[in-house]
Amino acid sequence: MSDIRKITRDWSEILISSLVIVFIVKTFFFTTYLVPTSSMYPIVCPGEKIIVNKMKKDVKRGDVVAFYNPLQKKQRLLKRLIGLPGDRLEIKDHSLYVNGKLQKGYEKLEFLKIDPDDLSYKYCLSIPDNNYYFIGDNVQNSRDSRYWGFVNKNDIIGKAVLIYWPIIKMRKINGWK
């Protein structure tokens, strides 16, 4: 009978230790998400699962970033970082310019922001300190900073680093080259 108790105790210690390690890793270092929409297609497809590095908060333009929706703080979103604090964004001939430089892949933009007061379109804006501007790669099918404005740096969860599901489509998520 003592052998069964020893085996049970050993397995219980292993199980509890494993759960504590998983909890610590998911809480402080990495987290996972199921991508529900096509806003980041073709880089990330609906139904794919990603890993986000929560330690990677020093994001740069072009990174794919997870953050909390500015309008619904419990909702997590995944978009590409387009504008950094202090940047000036402008739409000219349906193309996006950041600090006067054309951003390829964003040639079909209609506006940068809808003004909630009069529902007019904004074609030029500057990003305030501690805020960021995000757009989904599937420009025509993405609700992003054009609709809900800037994202405060405190709402950034981390940088998306890997698509791990489905396994046959496992790949690293890269920023712009």
C-alpha cells in the first residue's frame, strides 16, 4: 500500500509543478490566441492559433501586435503596427504615407479616421505620445485604428511571433522586411 501512495504522491507533485509552470509562463511570458477574423489575411488566417510574446513590448513599425481593443478592453485584437508616437500619417491618392514615405501594400485606403462628432473622414493625422496606430493587412476587411483611433501603449499585450495551429501550417510571423 505504501508503494501506491508514493507513486500517487510523486505523480501529484509532477502534475502540480507542471500546472504552476504553465500558469507562470502564460501569465508573464507568452500567451495564445485563436484568430477569429480575416482582418490579417493572408499573413494570419481565420481559425489559426498564434503565440504572442508578452515580454516583447518594444514593438516597431511593421510588427504584428496583439493589444486590447480601445473600445472594448476585454477584447483582444491582432493588427500590424503602422504608426509610432510622433509619426505623421497621410493619405494621398488612396495611398498611405508615414512621415512622407509611401508604405507599400496600403494603396487602397480611403481615410485614416472617421471623426465621431461629424462622421467626416480624416486624411492626415499625427500620433500622440504613448499611442500607436494599427491597420489590418486585409485593408478592405478590417476594423482597425481607422474606426476606433489610437491604441495606448499600456493596452499592448505583445508581439505575435508564431502560428502554431494547424500544425501543418506552422510558421514564424515576421514584420516588414
